[in-house]
Amino acid sequence: MSAIDRDFALVLRHLLDAFERRDAKEVARFRSLISGPSQKRDADDSKKDNDREMPDADALRADFAAYATRESLDQHIRDAYPSRADIEAVARALRLSIMKSDNIDALVQRIVDATVGYRLRSTAIRGEAGSGE
């Protein structure tokens, strides 16, 4: 076995170990070494996306259900999740459909409708007082 073969096997083994550990930083480091400096910015950008944690859907639904009106939940979402990426992560956690063309308003509206909106709509249809609409 030549020196190149041994080095390649060693690098491959380290990469596989990092992948099995789901060590995103180590995999990104390997990627930047292979890609060179022109691709380093892409590796940093993907690292930021991968570091964003997916919110817990059950906790979100319970939190959002406590709001009495659409407007109060809308404002809460905009305050708690300031960027489109954050709002998109919430929508994905709630398993809502997302289109690339959706803006922040559309995403927030979809989240509100899927969480508190259905309850308010149902209450209004039944004609109960305090529907919040």
C-alpha cells in the first residue's frame, strides 16, 4: 500500500467517523479543505442553516393555543421569530406546506390559521360568545 493510499484511507476514516457522530463542524472542515477557499463561504452558510434547531411541534401548539385572538398570536410570532428562516422553521415543525415564494406575512398567516385560527373559526360558526373574531 502506497503512502497516498494510506493517507486517503486515514482521511476517509476520519470523515466517516465525523459523519457517524453527526459532527457538522468536522464535516464542514473537511468540506472546506477539499473545496478550497472559494467554497469556504458556502460551507459557513450551510453550517448556519444546520445549526438552527427545529422547534418542538407539541410545545409550539400548546403555546400558540393559549392566545385568544389571531392578532395577538400574529404579534407573538413576529416578536419571537424575527427572521423568515425562524418563521419557516416553526412552520416546518408544525408540518405546514411552505412555498419558496411565501413571504413572512403568508407564513405567519398559515401558522395562525393552523394553530389558533381553526378554533376561533369553529367557535364563530357555532355562534358562541367570545369567538375572538
